[in-house]
Amino acid sequence: MIHSTTRHERILPNAFVELSLAFMKKPLFFILFVLPFAAIAQVDTTAVIKDTEAFQHELNNEYSDKSTSPLTSSDFRKFKQHDFFPIDTHYAIEVQLVLTPNTPFLPMEATGSVVNEYRSYAIVRFELNGKPCELTLYQSKSLMNTPEYHDYLFLPFMDETSGNESYGGGRYLEVRIPKEGDTVLLNFNKAYNPYCAYSHKYSCPRVPANNSLPIAVKAGVRFAGK
């Protein structure tokens, strides 16, 4: 079983299959304070569009390169580019981190035999499409000790497009711990699929049950399945 990793993690031989798909047990969270269900500030829409376009280009290049693509041989020959939802800046929101300090590292259930440990790093609350939403951001025990990814946070999620317009196992976002302040940008236009969406040889973390959104996130990679 090959270890599935984030797009950046694949260069770390012993990194792990870190990314998404279901904690058997929801850890107990220590909430420091309660946030209103709202975005913190207005986002720079021009920057969001530019950043999303760069992400799409990078993702297409990765899957088009045989040395980095997770696609099977038959799918690789047919691959042209990913099917993305139209870029929508409505799905890019600045949110405040509610830290969950001293939470334990626990194994995150995976689709295969490779299982890695994560801890709850923070919770974010916001309103999207008129509904209150809450997600947990996770920190990898392996990556936090690597210079390049020490500030890496893993955000796996499911939404009402999962299994319909997007991959049924959920999608991933990559977030970095802010150098200053306590807010981060969640740009769902950069949501992408785990490698196991394309090949069974990868082992991918499952989306924790607490990270299921009550809305349809029509942003990021669109995937109808095989």
C-alpha cells in the first residue's frame, strides 16, 4: 500500500499519507472563546483569483507529469486537465482560529493500511451560503517536525456536493499557521481530491465526521468519479 500524501508531502519519503477522511473518535476540544459565525474581513478578490489560477495550473502540471502523477497508466494517457468548478470568490473567506491547545495526537482513520497521527490544532466558525459552519484544522505529528512543513495544517472536509458533483470521500485544503495574528484564509477554490480518488494503491486519511459541511461547496476540483 503506497502512502498517500499532500501535493507538497510527496517529496518527503517518510512523510505519510496525510490528508483526510474520518476520525473514528472526535477528540475533546478546549474552546478558548466563542466566535460569531461570520467572516473576519473582506478578502482581496483579485488576489484570490490569481492565486486560484496558479493553483489550478500547478495541479494540472502535477497530474500531467508521470513522475508526480497519482493516476493509473490508463487514466494518465487520457488526462488533459482537472475539471474545476468556476472560480467563485464567495468561497474564499477570512476566518479566525480558535486554538485547541494540548489536544492529543490520535490516529486518523485511513482508506488503507498506512495510518498517521494528527491532533486538533484549531476550530474555525463562519457563515457560508446563509448557514453556520464549523471545521477543525488538524496538525500532523510527522510534518510539524520538518522545517518546510512545520506550519502546515490539514483541512479535510465533506459537503453536499460529495458523492455527486465532487469526490464522495471528501476533499482537502492546505492551510498554513499564520506568522502573525490569528486569522487564515480558507479558499475553497483550492480544494482538491486525495490520491485515493484516482488509485486504490494509495492510503488516504478519511474526513472526520465533524468536518461535514451543511452546504454545497461549488468550488475547487469537481469530480464525478469513474
